[in-house]
Amino acid sequence: MADLLLIIPVFLVAGLVKGVAGFGLPTVSIALLALARPLPEAMALMLVPSLATNVWQAFAGGQLRAVAPRIGAFLGCAAVATFAAAGQIARTDALLLSGALGVILVASSVLALAAPSLPAPSPAAERWLGPPMGAVSGAIAGLTGSFLVPAAPWLQAIRLPREQFVQGFGLGVVLVNGALAAALAGGGLLPVGLGLASLAGLLPAFAGMAAGRRLRMRLNEAAFRQVVQVALGLLGAWLALRAFA
């Protein structure tokens, strides 16, 4: 019952954000869950709703054949690095991990609000920079559950068309979360109870997404995204201060 009282509002909010802004369910849910639960548990609770909502995002839209070959090396390195990094969670202090998540959230929030115009790499530079960018993104995701930095800025920098960006990023979340789930299960950090509790987040996540899509027609999407980024930055600052102060 205590898990449900936490999970239902968290995934309603995270689903609402994803419905309006088109992104953010994993990061918002982990940030909120980490306020009450150790980060490894928050990551486990996030997995099922995040996988379910991003599978649809990854495979709907008709752009997968165009985008997958272009970012395949990036995604492959991200998945491998996620699995490797998540294997270290059991040996790392959970409070320090939540503090690291806080730092990542603050950095990604500042980056998103500043909205820098990153130069587009040349095709040759894109080919050799993609794998290390994927590896860094995956390592951060493996330790914190957040697949945002530098993944999202990189996919924007290579100038993916909007629909390809949406599907490519969704596919990245699916692969990274799959690798994360495998590593957590292998390390004994994904017990049956947490898996069932994660399943309980499906309905509120999809309900929140449906409500968010309706709100998107009435709200200024750019302004809403700014509010989300400010909120994530404040959550991140609290997590970091709690861990390192």
C-alpha cells in the first residue's frame, strides 16, 4: 500500500510531463522516487512504465529505418556502457548515486534552459564521435537512471529531423532501460516485489500521458518545458545537497 501511495502520483505526474512535452518520464519519475527511496530502488520502479511508454515512441512514426542505421553505433555503445556501469551500483553508496543524479539533473536543466546552438559535426566527425558520446550517455544512465546528458544534446547537434529524433531517443531509452534491467536483475537489485510495484506504475503513467496530450492543445509547450526544466533543476539541487552537504 505504501508503494502504491508513492507510485500512483509519481507516474501520473511523470506521464503528464511526457504527454505534454514528449519526453521526461524516466527522469521525472526517478527524481521524484529518489526523494523517498534509495536510487537503485527508484531505478527499478521506473523500468516497466518507462519501457512500455517508450516502446510505442520508438516504433511508431515510420522513421526507424532511416534513423537506426545513423545512430546505431551510438545506441549500441550506450547499451553496453549502461550494463557495465549499472553492474557497479551494488558496490556504490546509494546516497552518493542520488547526489550524482542531482548533479546530472541540474546540469541538464541549465543546458536545456540556456538552449545553446551546438555546431553540427561533419559526417566524418559524427561517425567517430557517436560511439564515445553513446558510451558516456550509457555510463551516466547506468549509474543514475537518467538518459539525458549528453544523449539529448548530441542527437540535437547532429540535426536529426524532429520525428527521427523522437523515435531515435525513444529507441535509446528502450535499449538503455533493457540493459539497466538486465544489470539490476543480475546484481540482485530487481526483486519480484519491486518488479510488481513497477507494473503498478503502468496505468497512472498512461493516464498521465493521455491527460498531457489533451493539455498540450491548450498550453504553450515551450513555456511548459521551461517549467519542467526548472522543477527538475530544483529537484536535482535538493538531491545533490542532501548527498554532499
